[in-house]
Amino acid sequence: MKKILPFIFALMAVSAIFCACDETKTYAEKMEEEDNAIEAFIRDSSITVISQSEFYANDSVTDVSKNEYVQLASGVYMQIVDNGSENLADTIRPNEVVLVRFSEYSLYDKMVTVSNLETPYMVDEFRYTVTSSSIAGIFSTATVGAMYYYYGSTTVPAGWLAALAYIRDGAHVKLIVPHKMGHDRALSNVYPYFYDLRKIQFWR
């Protein structure tokens, strides 16, 4: 009996390992779940998706009355609720500070996870930087905003930055952001989010 017990325990350990492996989702499975969640959100929200070519043909405008969103090459879906300033020169420039009021909604949890819309004294601030090969945004740690406070990271979601090329000072946009264009936690967990970005201000 003593000789059999170690064998039984070893067999149980191997079985536990295989069970754990079965419960672990592959990256491909997580990607499929994300695609399904985004498709469900688009369907349930009665969103009309247009292509970038349709978007450009319409003077880079999304028709809010039709609940249009353009799917960008990055995979981000964007609706421009308000282009912002009527001055066409009021666009984003390298090294500018951007102020934004926003809410973040989890497509999996189906709830608002982070927001500063209900906190009048709080606004999220980040610096927009451009190099020869990339763009980036760094949240300020001097004036702690909701995103930095909640996630503890200074990295601005790439999906936010993708929208800046199409808007002007004071704009209002809505975004569906897949994990590849999200913040650090979205990247690591393969989580998609919906963002409502309001009163986007560029400070020179």
C-alpha cells in the first residue's frame, strides 16, 4: 500500500495540471471572445459601421443621427459627436498638453469602470508626443487624473491618440477600443472598452 500511495498522488498531480491547462484560454480564444463582445455591443447599441473610405468621402464626419462609427485601420471604432473648434487650425500639435473628461465602459463587465464626468474638480491630463516612428501620450502624475489613479500607469490608451488626428480643440468623440489599442491592463487581459471622451482641450 505504501508503494501505491506515491503513485496515486503523482497521478492526481498530473491530472490537476491537465485540468488547469484545459481551463486556461488561449490567446486566439480570448481574441475571438473580444470580437464577439465588440460585435454584440455594436448590435445592441444599433451602431452603423462605415469604412474609412466612406468616412473620408463624407469630409471626415460621422452622422450622429444614424449612429455612425467609422472603423479605423487600427481596429478602433470612432464616432465624432462634435468636431470641436470651427477654426481648422485648432488641431493637435506635438508636445501639447491634452485635457479630457471621460468615462470608460467595460464591454465584458457591462459597467462604467472609470470616469471623471461626475467629479467637477478632476480632469485627466496628458502630454502628446511625436517621434519619427511613433506617437505617444503620457498621463500627468502632478495632477492625478482618474485613469492614472485607477490603473497606476502613465500610458495613454493608443485608441485615444488615434482619434486626435481627426478632431479639433473642444471636440467630443466616442470610441470602441480593442485591447491592442487599450491601456496596459486591457493589453494583458485582452479586454475591449468603450470610451466617451468629452471637452478634449489642447493646451499650447
